[in-house]
Amino acid sequence: MGLEKAWHHQTIIKTVITRDDFPVIVPAPLTYTVGDQLREWDGMAVPISADDGLPVGTAFGASYSLFTPRDAMGYLEEVLAGTGHKVESLGMIYNRARWFVTFSLDELAGVAPAGEAFKLSASGGLDKSQSPMFNLTHTVQVCANTVRIARAGRALFSSKLTKGFSSRLEASREALGEVVGMARVFNETLRGLEKVKASVDEVRAVYAADLSEAGADLRSSRTANTLEDLVTGFRRGRGNAGATRLDCLNGYTEVMGQGLAGSTSRRDAFSRWQSSEWGGNAGRKEAFAAAIATPGGWDRMVSVGNDALADARRGAVTV
């Protein structure tokens, strides 16, 4: 089921897709026969589809947590509440033993790399063959192959369906919320920042302020290299022209996330929304965006950064 016809031409087209398009999956008691007696296997069950009563997975006991596609969609819809998104595809494969759903993250459309779009995919199995997983990807899932590709994307959550699954799932809410939160921040600030011109000297000072306020020593080679990378990101980062405050934000996001184009970093594009070697980077990038977009924030950082750069030059050791 999807918004558009997939390559296999088996898509059921719908203008709005909801979790009700998945069948209700419920646990049914597992029974067996001894002679002519039907007995129930205490503590064991098998997932069945309520629409036809047929099994869609393997038998499981008390240590297994049944996590249905409706459960997954309900959880992700809660996480994505209040943000621009829509369900782009969903389905079940392998005799309904596996399921998938793709959310289009519309709020990220304006900040996605050219020709790409951000998707949040979820997939899993009811037959213990595939643990539930949430991924950031560019792929719309429509078949087994596209599910495999999507699961190779940036994993936000993956867990076996054992005891404690519910608590682990709940703990993933923060990581997913960071991604969604960054989408909101960028959408609120992008349009304003792209209208305001910025010079290289201003941007260097703003980056220096951010580094020094984070505790970095501007006299160290490592910090100096990071500062130059940030300035390069402003001037020549992906899609940047080195002209506006938006370019400043994009340069910061690129360097602190996926790394500059042509660098040795192997981090994928989605790392810009998540932590990197700096730790808690989603929060740091959110704070930077807020700092330069707050009234008076840009001028404050330029002043702080120029002072920090001057102090660093005075404290530098010359040979």
C-alpha cells in the first residue's frame, strides 16, 4: 500500500495511509492434541491475523514481546506528533510474517541534500526472523529488497523482542525526538537566516565563540583545524555560497555531523542530525542554531568570538 505505484505494480494506491491499513495481530493460545483431546499449551501463543484467523508468525512464550506493525506505527506517530510527516508506504511480506512502514519526514525536505529526501522507516518480523528496527534512509519500502536497503540506513533503534523490550523502546524516544526536534529548529530558523548576509570574518568569530564557550582552547592545533574546517564549510560546504547566516548554520551542521565533502569522514548524511565524536551533537547543533537566530545572538557571538580570537593570538607561542 502506498501513495504512488511501486515498480512491481502491486501497490494499492491510497491518498491517506493509516495504521488501520495493517491487520490486527493478536496472540492466540497454542493448542495441541493428545489422542482425541485438544489441549492448550500453557504459557505459549502464536500471533494470528484477526481478519482471517491465520497464523502470521511462530509460537512464543512469556519471554517474548509481541510487537505488531500497528504498535510500531502508534509509537512513531506519537514521536512525530506536531511535525510535518505522512505515511508513504506500508505492507507485509513473506505471508505476512514481516512488516514495514515508511514515513516521509516532510519537515526535513528543505534541508535534505539535493535530490534526496529523509524517510523514517520501521520494519520487523512476527516470526522471530527480523527484530524491529527504525532507520533514517532515503528509501521508500515497497518489497523485501527495499526493506533490506532501508534497514542498512542510519539505525535509530533496534532490539530483540525479549524481556525489557518495552523499556528499551521507550528509551529510544529521546533519540528519535532529537531528530524530529532538529527538524523543527531548522524549519523555524532557515527562512530567516538565509535572508541575512554574513562575512567570512563574522562567521569565523561566531564559530570561535561557539568553540571557546564549549571549552575548546583556540590556541590548540586541533581546535584551530576545526575552526578552519568550519569556515571552509561556510564557504564551500554542500549547497553553500559563503554569503548568509544560513550558510554559517549549514557549514556548522556539516562539519559537526557528516564531515566536509571530500574529507576522510565516512559518516553518512544522517549523522548531521545525531551525535558524533563531540558527543550529544544534536543538542549542540540545536543550541548553535538557536544562538545565532535569537535576536542579538549573532552580534553577541561575533563580539565574544573576536575577543576569544584576540586572546588566542596574544597567548600563542611564536617560534
